[in-house]
Amino acid sequence: MKSGAAWLASAEPGEVDEFLGGLSDNALAALPWLFEFWALPHQLPPEGDWKTWVIMGGRGAGKTRAGSEWVRAQVEGPTPDAPGRAHRVALVSETFDQARDVMVFGESGILACSPPDRRPVWEAGRRRLLWPNGATAQVYSAHEPEALRGPQFDAAWVDELAKWKKAEETWDMLQFALRLGAHPQQVVTTTPKNVAVLKRILGNASTVTTHAPTEANRAYLAESFLAEVEARYAGTRLGRQELEGLLLEDVEGALWTTGMVERCRVEACPKLSRVVVAVDPAVTSGAASDECGIVVAGVVSEGPITDWRVYVLEDASVRGGPVDWARAAIAAMQRHGAERLVAEVNQGGDLVESVIRQVDPLVPFRALRAGRGKGLRAEPVAALYEQGRVHHLRGLGALEDQMCRMTVAGYDGKGSPDRLDALVWAIHELVIEPGAAWRRPQVRGL
């Protein structure tokens, strides 16, 4: 559904003139302050009887504006002096300065969003906003959770919760204080991070969420900012968090962490000694089937094997039938000039090779059989990452998400880690198998 602003932007000049000409002088004067007309879908509260609304988004996605406008909607009445739904609001940020500079005085803060006749007054000595109808919004710092012990509220706006150092304590104190009125509510605006308190909130039955990437608010962002951050972070795990606004979890005991993955990022790879395409075929087929993991990787194998370096070039995984993934794998070989295609055949047996040869009868192929569990098979590959011997090009975000959910005990995620399995097979083929042969004692004849 388009917002009013989107409709105006796409409408013909005559339609715009007709629309604006049909408004009264009062309606025309009020139009800039009617957020429901200008808002993007993720900036409007979901329907229903919720307690907490979490707005997760990338940097610059319009989260602060949504929080400010929600506070306005709570405290403002039909006229400047009339009471609204809420009378006492808590504004909680990481520090007092951030609350004041972003939530109150920021370009998308409460004062900037308020029409002149309803604009609250900032009382610096009391660290609060006072509206013409008597409603107040008190500022709090997440560094001082005990300050929320005693006050009580009927609404709250929590900003950038995921980066608070005392998030658990502050959030708990706020819940005890949110006890006024018939149905106290709170809104959380945050770029998501893998923190326990945010995951706990998202898991509550009384929580609703909206989400948007940075791109959704492009019309209100500098093109130079977008160009810079997209060039630097697009296609990375950090970009998925900071630009796409996705909650990326590092599982306790995982073989890879976000930090490990980001440290292995490179912009380009040198001339490679060998390139392979590894396939982890999907066990099922059809619309609800698992993905078929297809990963392309190469190695620089100059010098002793302990100096070899692996470069992960592409995640070409697909969802579809056997012929679909076979074609995708062979196409990936052709794109990267791969010398060999390797595939796990534990589930499909000879059928896997048969399908591949239907597409290309002459493809260099090697069948692989797993003798150990996924976690144990992945462990030596993770060790190569720890040694700094594996590097990633951009565009591997979905693969990296699976990596950060794999433990020695197995995969802690939904479905099967097909992309990760293919990665593991590729690195086994490029480095681990040659390394095992290199370390194997040579038997000489007499």
C-alpha cells in the first residue's frame, strides 16, 4: 500500500493540483504534520492489542521519526489543550545526551515533528518535555536503570536498545514503571544486534514488529551516504545488520562468529592455482524443498601447504529440482573456470552424478561421502578461518549466517545448512585433503 507521499510523487501534475485544490486552508496547513499521510508502511503502528512495538531497521531507515510521531500520537488530543491517550511518557536512550540530541532535538526528534500549536517545551533542568495539555515526557539514561525505580508511566519510547550496556536491567525497571492507564504501551526503535534482551522481547506474544532496510527511506537520505555505505558494506554480514536491519545471531559455541567472518573479508582475490565448485544436493524437491548448496572456492597453493590460502568466490545455491541445481552448478563452473565439481552423495548415491552428467557428460566430477557429523566435519575448516587462511568476497551473507549457527554438536538453526555443507566440502577438496596427504608418512619399497 502506497503512502500519501508515494502517491503524490507518482501522480500526474493535474492529479496533484486537483488533490491540493480540494483541501481547505486549514487542511492544507495541517497536511505537513499529518504523519499518517507521509509515513512509510514500517513507520505506522500495527493493529492489534500489543504491549511492545519493535521497529527494526537499517541505518537511516526512519526509525527515529516513527518513534517521535508515535509519542505525538499518544500525548496529543483533538485540540492543543485536550488530553491524549497518554499523559506521562518515558524516553529512554543509552545516555542523557543521546536522548536529548536525538529523541528530543534531533532532525527527526519530537520537537522537529510537532506542529507549532502543539509543540512541547523542553525543561532542561528537569530533563523533560511539557506539552500544552499538561502531558510530560521524561528523559532517562540506560546507564542508570535505578532511576526508573519509583516513577510510573502510561507510555514509553526506547531508542537503540540493542547497544545499551545495561540493557537487561534498564528494560526490567521500565517494565515495572509502565503501569498507568488502561493499556500502557511502548515502542522500541533499534538497529538489531544479537543481544539477549532484544531476542527476549521479540519472543514475547505481546510484541509486534515492523522492519525496513536503509533503502526504504532513500528519498530522505543523501545519495553520497547511500553510495558510500552500499559500496563498503553491501553483501557483507555487517551490511545485513546495519543496512538491511536483520537480526543476525551468533549461537553460543558456534564455530564461527560475526567478528571472524568480517575479518576474513577481501575486495578481490589474487590469481588462483585451482578452483572447485562444491555441491550439497537437496534431499527433497518441490516448492518446500531444502536449498541445494553450491559454493565456489579457489586456492593459492604456492609454497608449503601451511601457506596456502583459500578464497570463497560465490554462493550459487538454488532451490529447485535435481536438473535445476545441476545446471546452476555447471554454470558456476563455467563462470569461474573451475577445474572440478565435487558433490556429497550420501543421500542421492549414483543418482547425483547421473543428474550432473545429464547436463554435461564430460564434467570433471568427484563424489564425496560424509563419514562424520556436520559439526565435526566443519571443525577443521573453522580452524583454517581462525588461522586467517580463508577469505571471503562480498555477497556471501546467507552463507555466513549459516556459518555463525554451526557448532561442533550440530546446526542450531532452521532447516539444513546446505550452503555451509557445500563450503566445507569445497575447502576439504582444496586444502584439507591435500594437507592430509602431505602429512601422511611415505612408505618406501626396499
